[in-house]
Amino acid sequence: MAAQHTPGPWFVADVPSCGISVIWREGDPSTQVCPLRWTDGLRPEVEARVLADARLIAAAPELLDALKRVLAGFEANAFSRNTDGDGDPAWAIKFFPHLKALADATVAIEHAEGR
């Protein structure tokens, strides 16, 4: 059986005095998910890359959840439409939860990219 990851959501906290960025479980500051070490005096582009890496790691649970829901939509054939059923509201009702998954995936990507 595969090990389970720390449940999300996760967030990034910088601790400049220690030269690290830490990924924490939201609402549980005692749960450190991943430290990323850096030191004072790094070139700004290196520090920016470390922070970008931290944001991507912190977004992992959100990205995983959204991707699983989008995949479920494809497996349920929710993204294809039989035009013979035009006017049938059942198609829209079936599609709506998967549309939400696509929107959540977009938000997760924005979080990962720091937007």
C-alpha cells in the first residue's frame, strides 16, 4: 500500500532568519510538510526560483484533487455532447460538476504560479 501524503491545503511560510521556506499544512502549524533551504545573499533570481518551487509544492494537493476530478469527468464522458439531445437539461446537469472541476484546476494552477 502506498504511503498517504499530508492532507492539504498547504501554504508557504518564509523564515528568512533561518534561510528557509517551509510548506505547512493550513490550520496546523505543527505539521511541516517540506522545508526548502536557501541562504541570505543568494542572487534574486535564485531566491525567486526557490519561492516559485515552494508555491508549486504547496499547490500539489489542490492540483491533485482538481486533476482527479477532471479525469473523472472525462471517464464519465461528461465533456462530450450528443447534439441529438439538444434541449435536454440532463446534459447540463451532468456537466456542471465537471465544469467546476475545470474552474478549480485553473485556480490551482494560478496558486502554483503565485497569481
